[in-house]
Amino acid sequence: MQEMMIAKARELLKSGAVQRVLGWKAGEFAYDVEPAVFESAQELEKSFVYNDFCGSNLSKYLIAQSRKEGKTLVFLKPCDTYSFSQLLAEHRIVRENVYAIGIPCQGKTDGETLKGKGFTGILSAQCEGDTFTVHTLYGDKTAARADVLPERCLNCKSKKHMIYDELLGEDGEVLDSHRFDMVEKLEKMTPDERFAFWRGELSRCIRCNACRNVCPACTCEKCVFDNDASGIAQKAAADSFEENMFHIIRAFHVAGRCTDCGECSRVCPQNIPLHLLNRKFIKDINELYGAYQAGEDPDAKSPLTDYTMNDAEPGIVYHRGGNQ
Amino acid sequence: MQNEMTTFKPKIVAFCCNWCSYAGADLAGTNRLTYPADVKIIRVPCSCRVNPMFILRAFQRGADGVIICGCHPGDCHYTTGNYYARRRMTLLFSMLDFLGIEKERTRVEWVSAAEGAKFAATMNDFVATVTKLGENKRLEDLRCKK
Amino acid sequence: MQRIGVFVCWCGSNIAATVDVAAVSDTLKNEPGVVFSTNYQYMCSESGQNILKDAIRDYQLTGVVICSCSPRMHEATFRKAAAAAGLNPYMVEIANIREQCSWIHKDKAAGTEKAIILGRAAIAKVHLNAPLTAGESPVTKRALVIGGGIAGIQTALDIAEAGFEVDIVEKQPTIGGKMTQLDKTFPTLDCAACILTPKMVDCAQNENISIYAYSEVEEVKGFVGNFHVKIRKKARYVDTTKCTGCGLCTEKCPVKKVSNEFNLGLDNRRAVYIPFAQAVPKVATIDADHCNMLKSGKCGLCAKVCTAGAIDYKQKDEIIDREYGAIVVATGYQPIALDKYDEFAYSQSKDVVTSLEFERLTNAAGPTGGTLLRPSDGTHPHTLVFVQCVGSRCEDDGRGKSYCSKICCMYTAKHAMLVREKYPDTEVYVFYIDVRTPGKNFDEFYRRAVEEYGVHYIKGMVGKVAPRADGKLMVQACDLLANEQLHIEADMVILAAAIEPDPSARHLATMLTASMDTNDFFTEAHPKLRPVESPTAGIFLSGVCQGPKDIPETVSQASAAAAKAIGLLAKNKLTCNPCVAHSDEWMCNGCSACEKVCPYGAITYMDKEFRMPDRTTAIRRVASVNPAVCQGCGACTVACPSGAMDLDGFSNSQIMAEVDAICKMK
Amino acid sequence: MIYSYYPGCTLKNKAQELDRCARLSAQALGITLEELPEWQCCGGAYSMATDEIASKLACVRALKDARTRGHDLVTLCSACHNVIKQTNHAMAEDADFALRANNYMAPEAEYHGETKVIHYLEMLRDTVGFDKLAQKVTHPLTGKRIAAYYGCLLLRPGKVMQMDDPENPRILEDFIRALGASPVLYPYRNECCGGYATLEDKALAQKKSDTVMTSAREAEADCIITACPLCQYNLMKNTPEAGRLPVIYFTELLAQALGVDEEAKRA
Amino acid sequence: MSKEFDREQILRTSGVNPRKCMRCGKCSATCPSYDEMEYHPHQFVYMVEKGQLDELMASKSIYKCLSCFACVERCPRGVEPARLVEAVRLQVVRQQGNNHLKANDIPALLDDDLPQQAIVTALRKYSK
């Protein structure tokens, strides 16, 4: 696949159809793959990669790239296309300046996940069928593919591309995932248990803003938490409570817009399962206002800018979900 | 301690839309319908002006309960404002519940300009509910590092 | 830092009795930014306002907090006073320590503490207030009157007389309303038609008035001075420009058994009809539910006989878009359904009728040509029993209405008197709970019914009406003063059914965003001081839609509503509410969330070039709010994730400052 | 369809026909009436006093038993129906009464009016359907002019009983029509016959019954039907013999029209 | 027992608020026992409100109510006078020796067809 992509990129650059390529580039370690812009064939040859560590969602980078002179070629995994589509709906990306190529994805792992599974001294890794081989300082180690994928890929919601100009490889289908299982489990807990759970998780937050920076829905020109006029800016240091507010508000601000790409949890250095907050909103919206997935249908009305006369009353919260 | 418990006076913030609920609160006053002084009303043009940030901020600053009052659905002065408020608050309250915060601390009630009695009754009931829950510790504790 | 003055009002003892006003002003004196604090007996009085004005000048105040009654009461007063002293009126904030404090709390300590907190919240807000300048918006010089009864007619005539265009929308085929169905009017007994029909003709002839009869308001958008209204002109299947009102079609139509609503179903009309001889506009209407041609395509007789060629079976409803500066609601009333009061046997005997039906039975243009006859057998009734308060003054249990319908005592006296006058051989009983006759010459009128006409007024209620097999109505009642149960063999029973707002009013109120009370009467802006205005700017109330009234009162209110509407239309520009949304272009993402929730379409987008700090330029899509269209609801401010959209006068930081001030105490 | 069934004392004794015909007819209509095994007397009149608890417990027990059995409860005697329905309403709506009543009884299973109580007539109207009933009639009573006598207890208080419009009911008239007969409307069909006063003040009971009887007679009825044994007694015993119309139970009429009564006699 | 006690007890037993009455007399207009009563339904409401209980409690009127609920059904203010009549009666019969109907009297009143419910209710209504 990587070769096909490089060939395609080179061809488009050469013909002048695109001026730059947005993809992933290899870093110092095998798992240090990061998003990058390539402007020449040489750069592509040198460091363009597409492998099992290319988890990062490139769509957010298009906000800046698409405002540049000329066209940008971007490679989008199925879940990235949801974000791309949503950002288009929000007028954040200049569509004419983007040439989007859909690429297949079988799930992406990352260094954190591998380390969590006990792999150390990782040199490189590769996957053949269902067997995942990690080359380490201490020799090759193998694992079942499913064991090295993060939760978001195990519960992949879709292998189908929502929007693209061209497709490399086969398109997949929207899947029946179990992505709400954990939310459901939490809902079934008592408030005390839920509180204990979240206290355990959120108390680790160091307010590094990584979640915000990576999130393709958090694309504000200036975040409200950085806005003096909002009355809530720059309070992180002053008040520990801010963090709760930050995560609730952040989840609320992306409610109805979050494509559930899971980047927030992937980048969190403290491994807080932040995506659960977003999924809770998605689940509630599905249950209360009808099935809706941001990024799926550009013509669908976002549930928070829409209403019906017979919507549930807020009091429904007292009766549904969760134990007393 | 016992004494402290019995004299607990909750802090209640009530956001009232200018056209219906604030007028309903005025009517409660005009009719001398009493409710506890723990309720402090903030006037907003419409229930759709209530930003979740305001509610969280109130809790952050020590409020024990927050209630949002607006025109009855269909009667919004701005036609549709309370419909948006209804969705926003439903989702926000559900999220607070998800985080393990007592759901009874938040409430939305539709009170028209003619419903002074309902306003007073609502406030009496809400204050009683929140008083029973006691001080709002959870939101403050959520990130307590100790 | 603002220089803030605090003024605590006693409101006589209204505030001072439960709030220690001196303690409030003393405590608030120590708040940051407060340079002056005082209390006074009546801040709204002239001397109170002078204290405010003097302080603004003497202390160079930049902000003012008044702790007083509800801002809904005197905010405008104090803003005006501040402006007179040179302070921007939007630098004034009110702490409501009367309706929301002193009046609801009995404990002075608690009341005082709360008043101080409310004062602090207002001070915290004023710190963040900025001077606002109100914009202006133009006024469309045309009024809409919804409802063409006597209320709507009078309002329209008065507005037209003042030189403004006015449209009447009436859902029935003719204007005139309930009054056209009445026979005589109290207390003078002049004939309703004689005084009403000339006014209807005036409406038709006045060039400033357009009548949209058989039409309904479909949609209302916009705001005071600039309403956009869609009117649905229902298909009459008759070209009103061609129809001469000759009535030939109504004689030839073969469908004869359609219940005649004008006579309340006491007789029948044809499928094509003109409600009554003096209808305005006097044109025929085809009732699509009963017309053979429209139902099955078989007939076409009316088209054949119409020499003017006015019949048009293909006519469709028409939607008319009009713009108005003011809207007057005059939707009137209807008698309640009596199916829940069948102890009076209304559904069991034709000879038990409502008072409005009785009007038709005594009206010369009615089904009996004005001769009073029993509907069941057409015989002359000898004993008539009138029952008052049927469905009025009831406990709120879903059966009746809690209010007094106000008109029944007088029209019943009228009915009783007229019956006795015309048919001296009759016995007339009126069962009453109270006789309520406040009004000029009203009690005299009632006394005449008793003293000169010999109507038997009996204090007590009827418990049951039993229609006997021989056609007599056995009335079982109580004479409270004689302390006996009466059994009267009556020929007719007339029920004074409660009146309720026309059912169309509920939906209309929603469209107009005008508030209603629990009985679906429109709410007035102030029960005493602004009785003909709705709290929604530009909406005025005329007639029974606001509460039960008789004709003289309705006409007075109709003229009052007209005067208010004229006052509005006479202005060239309206001062807008300056508390509107604005977008910070630097922070705006251009995502359109705000636009989607704006009920007024006040938000548009434009591509704007920005000079970035690094001297490059960037073109970004940003929102822009039209302040003349924005009404300041704030829906957009919450939809905006970045906080770029904010609301002047109720900004994020202002509201949060209030929250902080309220919550951080102690 | 299975219902729990509360017959009441009078139906076991003086008003056996009311009960017998109801059971036969129900069977013919495919409805199973399961008599509650341990019902006790309802007390005959509902005490309106808020502090009368003990006298209502028999009803609460029956209602609770019906809840346990999981079927709606059908009653037949107007008085029993009135008392049980009002008690059930109080258990559901009057928290104070429910608390005190529950405290008297086994508190492990509180009762709050969960059982649905319907009268046999409501069962005919809402479960069987009068149109379906008409189809099952084998011996239509064509030409018979029948006056329905509701009395007080079936209809009032309307807010609680909720069977029909208390001032202009039609359920019995519709019933009569379904059997092929003609209902006769007369104004005193929902006025009191004075039955409760028959021991206390015979003259009063006679006066009230006569009003009802006269009213029905003037409307040219052939007979009167009722659901209440006390009304039946009163109209038959406390009215002058001259001009007295026969007063029978509505279930007798039903059994007759369904043809089940004859069969029973033959068997 | 004091008059005030009786009044309190009657108001509590009946659950009636006589102040809701607007003196329309519909209860008395509808009452089938009106002519048998010395004090009529509307007077019960008025007299209980004013505390004129001796007269009511001594009157035979309390035994004349047929419990037909007509006044309850038709009262426009939801006063429910029948409840008051019953409460006054209970106030009388609950006192020692005040049973209006004694078990010994019953056999004389019976006939062959009298349904049980007549006896049961008479005992319930008139005795303790």
C-alpha cells in the first residue's frame, strides 16, 4: 500500500495537480510516526510511511493546508473521512484545494499500546494476516493482531469512506461495533461507582491540552479557554475544578460534531479514556433524538442546532439510564 | 455537626428567562407566595442564553443546585429558544449524571408569566430536594489529587 | 475601574418592612468600585430620580445599581433618568429586591442578606457593562387586525381614520363576528344589526382598509415595526371580484340540509351560501365539505345560474405575504360546549338552548323570523327558565371556567325583559347566584326587568332539568332565600353558557410569541397600566381575546388598542434593543452553528481578509450579526463553541460575574 | 380473556339471578370469570369520611388479591362496584389513606391502586364490544321497549367511576340496542331511588322510587333493567303495585338474548 | 366536648373546605331528600363554617342523606356537601350510646326480599 501511495503522490505532484502531500512520516523510533507535509518526490522517498502506526487523523491539518495556495493531496483512512466530512460541513476546509484519496485501514496500533502489552525495546513491527510481529532489542515477539490494537480500533465503527476523490484499495462497510459497551457499563453503575471511576480518571489530568490539540472537532481559531472575555480563561492553575469543567465543556462543545475518531484518548499522556465522554453524548443523542453520527451525512441536521416540538424533557434524566 | 446538618442552607442559582419565568417569579412576589431566600435569580433573555459553562461555574463556585426556568415549549418569546435549551440541558444533565454527580441538583422547569404559584412551588420543591442532598461536594472533589 | 453608585429603594414599606435598607446600602458601600451608596423612600419618584441624577453628576458615576422593584417595572424609568444625567442608560442595572426578595420573605435577616447578595451580583455585572447605543429600525406603516368582530372592526376603523393602511383577517366568510348574531343590545335595547352593519359597510368602503375574509394567519415572522405575515386566503370557489352577491346560487343549490352555523344549527343552509343579508363582503362561498360538484364532480348548478360567471370550482387557497408594523389581536370568544353539564339536559332536549341560540330564536332575521317558538314543536312557550353561571365560576376541574363570564347577567336581564314585553302571557324565571351589573345604567336595567316587567329573579341554582315525555321540562331548583326546593314545569330552559377564548387563539399566540394566561386569554403587558398591549412589542389586544367583556367595553378597548397601534405606526424609526449579539471576527470559526439556531435569520457570513500577526493575510469565513434584526435571545452564544458570539448586556463574563457574586458568599 | 370476579354478598343470596346470568353469559362470550376465593363484604356503602380506614380494608384485600392474580377485577353489583372503585381510587390518589390502610395490612406488599376495576358492563362494552355482542345474540329482543335505570352508584362520583357521562350516560342504552331491543330514555334514570333509606325512612324510599317508576312508565317502557339489587328491590317493593313495571337485572336480559338461560334450565 | 372541637373534627373527617362554597345552592337544588330535611345540604356547608353544630347534630336531617353523590357531582366549586353531612352524622353516632339504628330494631324492619346490602349499609351508616 505504501508504495502505491507514494507512486500516486509522486504522479500527482509531478503533473502539478497537487502542490503538496499530507501524509505520515517516520520518526526516530518505529512507533514515532507523525503527520507531515511533503512537497517533493525526494521528501516522499525519504520519509513517507504508511504502516500500522499511522493512527493519527490527518483531516484537522487540512484546515491550515487547504488555505494555502494550490492543492493538497491527503490520504484519509475511513475514520479520518468522517472528520473531513464534518469539517467540510462546518466550512473549515476549502474543499477545492483538497484532493482526498481514501486508503484502507485494518486498525492502527501505537507505541503506548504496545508498551502496555509488555513490548519493550521496540525496533520495528509488521503484520502478516492475524499475526503481529514486533522486532525488539530482545528478539522478535509475536502477538495476535487483536491483542495489540487499541480499543478504538477493536470497536471500529466503519471501514467505509464517507468522502473521497479517489480510492486506493477496497472500500469497506459501516460496522456494527460495540463501541457503546463501556458507556453502558458505566451507566449501569451506581452514581457512587461512576463518581469513583471518573474521579480516578480525571484526577490524573495534567491539563496539557493534548486532547484539545489533536481533536479534529476542536478547531476553534481561539479556544474559549484561552479567551479572556469568556470569563473562564486561564484558570487552570488557579483552581483544580477547572479541569472537570474543561473536559465537560470540551465534550459539550464537540457534542453532535465529534466523529468518535478516538484521537483524544490516543494522545492523552495520562491514558484518561476521554473518548467515553464523547461517546456518552453520541449515545444519548442516538437514543433521544434519533441515530446520528457526525461526518456521516453532510445534509443531516446537527442534533444540537435542531429540535422537535416533542423532544424529551430534561427531567428524563431522572428516570433513564444509571442506577440511583 | 448535627446542628450544622440541620441548618444547612443550600445555595441555589435560578436562571430565569425574562419573558416568562422572570415574570412568573415577579408574580409569585406580587401574590406574596413565599419560597426560601436561598434561591437567587439571574435574569437572562431566554433559556437558550444559558450556557452550560454558567451552570458548571455556579457549581464550581459552591452552588448546591442550579435550576433553569423558561417559557413553556411552544411559547418561547423568541419562538424556538427553549427548544434548543431543552436539548442542551437534557444532554448536559445526562453527562453530569454520567460523571456520578447527583442529578437532582440540576433541573429545568417551564414556568409561564401567569404561573406565579408554580414558580413558588417549584422553588420550594427544588430547595427541599437540594437541602436533602446536602452540600455539593462531588463536582469539587472530582479532580482532588489527594 | 467603574465608579458605581448604589441606590436602595424602600418602596415605602414594601421593601423596607422585610429588608433593612440602611444595612443594604451601608454594606454595598464597601464593595469594590462603589463610590456612593444611599437609600431612599421612593426611588422612582421625581425626588428619587433627582437623587440618582445628582449623584451621577456629583460623583462622576460610570455605573449605577438600583436595588428596587422588578426591572420589568422601572428599569426603563431609571435608564431614562440616568440618560438625563449624561450616563449611558445601559450602565444601569436593577437588583430586584421587592418581587424576588422582600415580598416573598418574612424574615428580615434573611431578606436583608439576600438583598445584599442580589445587590452584589448587580454590582459585579455593572463592572463589566459597556455603554450601548440603540440602533434604529424602520416601521412598516400598515397594521394587521386579526379577527373581524366588533373589536377588530372598531380597531381597523380607528387606525384607518388616522391615515394608516390596515388589513382585517377574518376566518369566517364575513366580518361582523358574534355581534351579527345578537338581536338587541343592553342596556339601551338598540338593535345590534342597526348599529353594527353600518360599521361593517364603513370598513368595506374605507380605502385604507383591506378585508381578508375567509382567511387565516398562517405564519408570523419579524418583530415590532417589521412583521412579515403569511395570510391564507381559503378557497371560496367563488371569484369575489365577479360575485355580485345576488344570492341566486344560494337559492338553486340542491344541497339543502347543511347545518347553518350562523343560526347555530337551528336551521339549514345550502352548500353555497351567504351567511346573512348584510354580510361584508357580500359574496357567496361554497362549502367544499358539502358541495356535490367539489365532492364528486356532479352538479355544477350554481355555475349555470351565475350570470356573473363568478363560480370557480378550481379555485385554490391563496397565500398572501404582507408586511406590517403593528398587529392587533381581536380573536374574540365562543360559548363553551355544554356536554359536560348535561344535568341541564342540553343534549337531551331541543328546548334547552344556550343564550346565543336564544338570540337567534328571538332575532327577526333568525330561523323563526323573530317569533319565539319552542325548537322542538314550534309552539309558543309559556314558562321560561333562565339559568345563570353555567360553566362560569367553577372550580378548576376541567368542566367549567374559574372566571365570571361577565356578560351573562346583563344579556339574561335583556332576554327576560324582551320576552315579558313581547309575550305578557309568559312566566319568566331567572336563577342566579349573584346579579352582577357594574356598568353605566346596568343595574337600573336589571331593576327594570324585575320591577316593571315582573321577571322572577330567584337566588339559587338549578340542580336538574328533566325533559318529560309530554315535552315539559321539569326544572328542579333551589330558592335559597325561601329555603325551599322548587319544581317548575317549564317550556324552555335557557342556559347562560360561560364564554371562552376562540380556540384559534392558542395557535395564534404561539405564532405571535404573545403570552396567554391559563385560560388562554392573552396576557396584557400590565394588568392596570398597559391593558391593551401584549408584553410582546408591537402586538396589541382588542376585545374578549384579553378577557370577558361586553360590547361597550370591547369598543373602548378596541379604540385604545388602535390608539396604541397608531402611536407605533406614526413613528418613522423605532429604537432597537441594543442588547443584541455580536461576533468577534478574530475568534469566529465560520462554522455556521450560530446561523442554524438564529430564529430571525440575523446572522450572515462573509469572507474577510485578516492581517495576521506575522504580516501575512488570511481569508476567513466569519459571522456577522445584523443588529436591526437580532432580537437578543442569545441562542447563538451557546451554539458558538469558541465564545466568539456574545450578547451585549448579557455577556458571558457578565452572567458569570453574577454567578460568582451569588455563589461565593460566606 | 380472564378476569378476577367479585360477586358480593347480595349476589350470593337475594340477587342470585344477577350473578347466575352474568356467569352464564360470560361463558357464552368466551370470558372467564375467576371468583376471588376469599372476598369479604364490601360494606355496601362507601364511607366518605377520611378517617374511616378499617371499614375499607375488605375492599383493599380483594383489590390486592386481584393484583396478585394478575387480572383486572370485574364487579357486578352497583354498590360493590362503587365501594371497591372508590376505595381503589383512594388507595391510588390519597397517599395518607394508602399509608394508613397499608399499615393495617401486611406491610411487605404495599398496595397503591394498581388493580384495574371495571364493571361487568364496561367489560361488555370495552372487551367484548357491543357490536360483537350484537352478533352473538341468538334471541334478539326486537320490539321490546326497555328503560335502563342507572341509579346513583354506577355513575357517581363521575371523576372516580369514569364509566360514562354521569349526566347523560349511554352504556346501558347501547347494551339494550345490542340485544335488539329499543332503549327508552327518561329523565330520572340517573336519579336516586332512595334505596339506602329503605330501613330508615320507608316513606322517603317510596317517594323516590315512585318518581323513577312514573318517569319510566310515562316514557312507555315495557320493563326496567338495573345492575343494583337494592334498586331492584326498592323499585319493586316500594312502589304502588298499580302501574309498576317489571324490574329485572340487566344480566337476565343478556342471558335471555344470548339464549343461555333456556339451556341452563333444560340441563 | 366543645363546639370548636366538633367543628375541627368534622372538617377533618369530611376533608371538606366549606370556604370554597359560593352559595349557589346547587346542592340543595339537586338533593333528592331535600323535603325530608330540616337543614338542607347548602345549610350544612354554611352552618359548619359558622360553627352552628348543635342544631345540625340534633337534627334528623343527618339520617336523610341517601349517599347518592348528586351534590358531589354537581357542585361547581367541588365542595362535596355529602361528605359534610356524613361527617356530622359520624360525629353523632360515634358517641357512646348514640347508635341511630340498633341491632334489636332490625328484625321488625325486614321482609323476605330485602337484600343484605340494605341491612349492612343501614348499620354502617347509622351505627357505630
